[in-house]
Amino acid sequence: MKAVVHRRYGPADEVLAVEEVDKPQPQDDELLVRVRAASMHADVWHVIEGVPFLLRLMGNGVRKPKLRIPGTDLSGVVDAVGKNVTRFVAGDAVFGESARFGWMNGGAYAEYAAVREDYLVHKPENITFEQAAAIPTAGFIALNNLASTDKKGQNVLINGAGGAMGTLAIQIAKAQGARVTAVDSAEKLSMLRSLGADRVIDYAQENYLESGERFDRIVDVVGLLRPKDYRRVLTPGGQYIPIGHADYGRAPGRLGGRIVGSVPYFVWLLIRALLDPARRREFKIRSKLELTSELRALAAAGKLTPVIGKTFPLSDVPAAMRSMIEGKEHGRIIITP
């Protein structure tokens, strides 16, 4: 089969190549999936580049990749099942995340992938394979940070709402009953309205920190400011939730560092949240199956429709990554074998 092979850490156009490799054989608790679509996202960049170095300790290999085929979010059709698999049969359409952690290669950028049964759910008939592949990682982040609670009457702001995670977060927050303000560039505002945002802001024209409006929850996908900058626009008990990462190595100071990057910052934020009794009650580590099942239910009910920006073939994974880094596409970038 054809697959993208990751031989060493570094820039995608230097370390990736499409090669003929053996088709994986599913273990007893795995499915062999004929991949129809896979998504490009920031964690894939981290794994391919191998930065920050600390993330290599998550299991992908310290000096070079032990797991050679990148990609974690996929959708496709079951080709074969292991002897212990009970929830699926050959021919089922499925989607999910294929790696144990997001900072590992998961084998999705290939014609076939072997994936654990409890990482996958059935694809709803009302969404395409490309849309299904856009859901897992971004959806997990959105659900974990919005929490699966009733937000009727709450005022939620999403900064950087036009990307893959932000577009899902808008729809999830609306499904929970929130009033949503979405912030992004001018060319994305009409899309954000179509997804249900109650108010849209062009960040180049209006500073929402100076609007006088207060928010119960701010989900900051961009993550360029400090948490204290947001305090004056939060309601009493309101939460600021940073999602931003190293901005593909361009983040200032230690956040963009090649050794530990922003990991200590996010560990500190987690500890700080757990010291808050209200946030501690809301905190829960959920399995992939729980999260994917909830996202599937939202999609099947028509409450979650992923936005697809652009599609690339396996041979153009480096170009797909460059497109993601540029950030001009609306929604998720997809790879199709």
C-alpha cells in the first residue's frame, strides 16, 4: 500500500516521502480501516518536526520516529476485524483518532490503517468522510474545554474561531445553549455567522477587550495574550481557557522554545484550575470512545457540521502542512489517499 513515511524529525518537505509499505495486520482488538480521509492539524506538525523535544517522550521516539506513518484523525471503511472486535464488521463506515496520544504518529496518512476498536465509532450517514475526519482532535479539545454542561444564558467568546477547532467550538457551545461571540479575520465572518455565532468580530477592526462586554467563558484558540489581560472582561467566576500552542515555532519567548515549548505553561494552568473548587468539580478525564461518541451524536443530530477548507492527496502532505501554517483556509485541511 502507499503511505507517507516519516524517517526523521524536521520540516515536512525534508523528512516525509510517499512509499510502498506492507499493509498493517490488525491485532485482536483492532480494525483494519481502508482510509477515505485524514486530517491535518497542529499536533501532526509537532510530531513531524519533533518539537518541543519534551513531546518525543510521549512515545514516538526520542532520536527518530519509531512510529513511521503520520496522521491521527481518520475516517474510512472497515476492511477486516480482529477476533475480539464486537462493535464493527467489514463494510462499516467509521471515524476516530488512531493514536494513543496526539503527539504520536497514528498511521492515518496511508491507504490502510490498523486502529483499536475503542478509538472508533460509526460514521453518521449525514456527514461525508472528509467531514468525519475533521472531527476527532479538534472536537476533543472543544468538548474538554467547553465541558458537556448546559450553558443556557451563558456568554461565550471564541477567539480564533475560524479554524478547525473554533468552528466546532461555536457549534458545540450553541448546542449547549450559549450565546456565542466569534472573533477572527474579516474574510471568515460570514462563515462564522452561518455556523450560528450570535455576534462576530473582525479582530483587526475591534478590540473585544475594550467593548465593555463580559463573558462567562473565553476560549482562546490563538493564545497570544496573557491570562491576566482577560480578567476585566470575565464575569465573576468566569473562565479563561487558552488553547494556543507554539504557533508552529513562531511563538515569542519560551512558549516557542524547542526544548519544552509551552508545555510548562499549560501544566501550570492545569494545576491552577484544579486548585479552584468549581473548576475541579467540572474536570474529568474522558476516554476517546466517550468523546467520539458524543461528537458523533451531535453530528448525527445535525448540530455539528465540520467545515472543510482544502483537500490534498498523500503526495502533497508537506503542501497541506504549509497551508495549515498560513492559516488562510476556513476550517480543516484534509488528506485523501
